[in-house]
Amino acid sequence: MTRRDLLATAAVTAFAANTGAGALSAAPADRKIYVLVHGAWHGGWCWRYVQERLEAAGHRVFAPSLTGLGDRVHLRNPDVNLSTHVTDIVNLFEFEDLRDVILVGHSYAGHVVSWVADKVKDRISHVVYLDAVLPTDGKAFLPPGVGESRVGVSKDGYLMEVSTMEFLGIPAGHPLYDWVESKLVEHPLPTLMETVVYENDGPAGLPKTFVRCTQNERMASGAADPVFAMADADPEWAYVTLDTGHDLMVTAPQETAEILLGIN
């Protein structure tokens, strides 16, 4: 083990001791690497309570903010698109020498992690979609014309207004309500208008897990989930439900971490 690994292990051990998490449960040989990618309006900050649980279990966790969001909000500009966010994560893989990664995407980031998987498939062991939107090769997040219609009413011509807390599934009175609301920022609209174009069949060939939040607006309405039917027919997919709102990493961090810890 290198000095850097020893320092990292010591830091995690100290964290576990300070938070009462107990001894590390993962031996160095069993240590997993997680890359957590947030959705629209959020930043790396939203993973705080999931990340601390994964790290307390002895694993290595990266939770970057995508360009123009979170602590990188100062970098937003009209040229930030989906390719920008994909490059953010691909570069993280490259510069941190990451391999055998469990790649996790929430909501909008379903598009990000799928395209990342297309580009660095050999470095990924599993892709996890947390209540995410699954992309279709050759299509954008928004249907044709929808993004263009929103440009005229968007801030500065390219920023989509912040979501409501109701949509995120964080009820008034939740202890983290004010924390989340204070950190949400407008989302670059071009990220939702860029067409996804795969060169290596996207995430096909990789094990994939989809986690559906049963209290999100669609599911709460009683509508059928098309992802369930897809996953049920495809052995590459596992399908899990979690009885919470869309921002599961905020409203159910323990349960979210347990799902991620159970993935190999």
C-alpha cells in the first residue's frame, strides 16, 4: 500500500470514529469506487449524506459538481451543454485513473452517465440510475421544439428556472428543506437540448440497476412505469423501488447508501 493509500485509509477511519460509524467494513481489496453524478439544479453537495455513509464503509467516493452547477456555478455560460457534463465525468475518470467504477446518476444525470458509459465502458463495472431519465440514442432530453420554446422565457436566454421543492419530493418541514432550497441554481437549458449520439452502444453490455422513487409525481399518479417492463425483459437490468420522493439522496440517504453498497 502506498503512503497515499495509507493516508486515505487513516482519514476514513478517523471519519468513522468521529461519526460513530465504527470500524471500516471494507478491506482494501474489497474497496469499491463510486462516482455520484447529480441531476439538474443540484451540485455535488446533494450527495453529502450518502457519501459519508459510503466512505464510512471504507469505499472511495467522488461527487463532483457539473460545470455551471453547485460550487462550479460561476462557470455557467450559454455554451455549457450535455457534452460539457459528459466531459466533466470522463475527465474525472482520466485524471483520477479510475477503473472498475460504480457510476451513479440521478434524474437528468441518467443522460450524463449513459453517454459517459459509451465513452469509457471498460472502466465501469456497473451503472446505477436513481429515479433517472433514460436517454434514447439520436434524441435529446427534451422533445423537438420544447427546448426552443423555453429559451424565450429562460433567464439570460439559456437558464432554466429552479425546480419546486414539491417536484423534488422534499416536504415542507423536512430538516434539510432549507439547506437544499438555498443551494439549488438555474440549470443550463442547452444540456437538455443536445442530441445523444452513441459510438459504442451507450451502456449496453454493462450491468445496470434502476431505482424508482415511488413517491415521485409520475408514480404517485398511479401511472405505469415503462422502465419496469424494460428491466423485466432485459437480464442486464435490475429494478428496485424506494418509498420516498425524487431527491432520494436527501430524503432517504441511509436506504440509498444501502442499495449502492449492495451493488458489486
